[in-house]
Amino acid sequence: MKELDCVKLTKPFKGLPLGTKGVVVLKYNDEDVEVEFFDDNDQSIDVYTVPTDCLEVTWKAK
């Protein structure tokens, strides 16, 4: 997982439901990344530090 990869939640996190989509904006290490999450209208919800075991990559940045 790296910066600008598109991801989705594989388990609920901080009140966000399973499947919420986001983009990795910063990789801290192999265990934690900063993700900006979006709603179904592609409006930004918030930015959270998320453990990578809560995420699945849906599109890899080049």
C-alpha cells in the first residue's frame, strides 16, 4: 500500500461503515497510513490515520 492508492474499509472504523472508499494521502509505515475518506457523492468526509489491516486496495497508483 502506498500514497495515492485507492482503498476501502474492510471493517468499520471511527464510525465509518464497511466499504467506505478513500485515498492514501500519507504512508507512515507498513502498519499505518493516513487516508482521506469520501461519501457516495465523492465529498470528503474526513482524514484518519488507519491501520493497514482495516483496508483493501481497490486501485494501485503508478
